[in-house]
Amino acid sequence: MILSLFDERTAITAARDFGRVAVMYGGDSSEREVSLDSGKSVLKALQSRGIDAHGWDPAVRNLVEFAAAGFDRVWIALHGPGGEDGALQGALQWLGLPYTGSGVMASALAMDKLRSKKLFRAAGIDTPDYVVINTKGDARLAADELGFPMVIKPIGQGSSVAISKVFDTGELPAAVELALTYGAPALAERCIVGSESTVAVLQGQALSSIRIETPRVFYDYRAKYESDSTQYHCPGTDDAELESRFNDMAIAAFAVLGCSGWGRVDFMTGSDGIPQVLEVNTIPGMTSHSLVPMAAKVAGIDFPELCWRVLETSMGDRTGIDSVGVAANDA
């Protein structure tokens, strides 16, 4: 299995060794509010551990000002386009500033659901069947191929923004129009009816799976961030073999995109019992409803320690880590 050197923990024991840290949050993507919530939680946690951390919202203060602000590294808590898609990572590399998480190429690939699925397929990682759609007509053809229910989603958004679960032909036009609001093409995906799970990856290790149960049609934006009726089970299974499979697939999916440091891999498992990878999130949420802190807590890592551990992923030389390992699941 191909893993980056950033997947090996560089343990830091003194807060001063991190220097002056910017926690970047907010931004102007559709996930701004979630990012503000994540970033402020991270900022508070880092400061509680004695780290010289400061919040920075690039929608309010630009990067020209940031470049002159005297920071030593960046904890990226920006979700969605502009923060999670490689754009910010590239800017920070030009500035010579270390940052948390995955590099430029891996961030861009993980954010692009179409290209990441192609890489999963090339590596032999199970992922739901899909059809690329540019028009409402494409969606009707996709329905003939995939059947109902079917999922329509933009290829470059997170937090379930503009995702629709479609049950019949009459629901297709509105779902396609919504997804294409964020640009063409969009993705039609076979809906796997079963259980939804997620696995966090931290410094090369997969944490316990989390199984998600929601009374809503699917685990959408409201179920993730607003609902108190969503239930989480961690570990997500008492089947040791299945748990091991989740962990191995999470590491493989993470590695095949060239991701590093930390992140989260989402799955659906149908009646056949075979987990299928939906996507990799390189900057998962860090809110009160978020999944990575839940899994970390089960592993004995409290929230401030988790934020510290993620900040450790900014340490070291990032040169050469942005490779894509298409044979990443061959171990």
C-alpha cells in the first residue's frame, strides 16, 4: 500500500514548537457556516493547549494581508471549494507556509467526485455505479441504466450540498437542475439501499467505523448539522472481519488519491454486505455533530488532543507527497 510520509506521526510535545498558528475558517463556499463552527471549535481547543493560535476568515481578510501577518503554519478548517479543493493549499505552498492535511493534487482529486470514483475503480476499490450527466436528458438515460432510487449530486461540493435522492422520473428535473447549479457535469449514482458508515483516518491509522442512522430520506445537510434525531454507533459493527474490511478500504481509498495527514472516508453497505466507498473528505467537519471527533473519542483522543494531532500533520517537508497511488489497495 502506498502511503505518504505525512501518514507517519511527527509527535510534538511543546506548544511553542508550532509557532504562530492561523486557523483558517469561514470562506465564501456553500459550507461557510459549518466551516465557521468547525474553525471556532478548533481555535478554542488549540488555545486551551497553550498554542499561539488565531482565527482567520479569508472572506473577510484577504491573502495579501495574510502573507504579511507573520504566521508559521495553518490549521485549515475551510470546507468546500476554495479551501478543500487544492486552491488554498497551492497558495500556501507558494507562500512557504506549512498546513494541515492533504496536499494540492490529493485535495483536488478528493473534492472531484467523478475523478475520485475513476481512481477507485482503477484501483479495484468498490464504489457505486455512476453516470455522468450534463442535461436532464442525460439523467433520464441514467435512470434507465441505474434504476430507482438514484442519487443526483454535484461533483465538487461537500456536506451533502445539492444532493438529491430520486425515487421516480418526475423527481429528476428538479434534482438535476439543483445539482447543475454548481456547474456541469453532475453525477448520477446508483443508490445503495442499506447502512451508511464512515471511517476517520488520522496519521496513517483508521479509527473505529461509525454507523449512521437517520429518520430522514438520507444523511443530508440537516441530518448532519441540525438534527438531534440522527443516531451514531461507534464502532459501527460488532463483526471484527467487517470492521477490518472498513479500515483497510478506508486506508486504500485515502492512499489512492494521495491523501495524507487526516480525513474521513464514507461508505454505503447494501444487502450483499459489501462496503462501497462514496467519497473521501480531506477536511471533515469539527462541529458538535461531527464524526471524526466521535471516532477519536472512542480511541481515547479528546477534542483538544485531536486538534493538536491534526496540527502535527503540518510538520515536515511536503515536497513530493502529492503522488497518486493507483495500486494503493494491493496490500
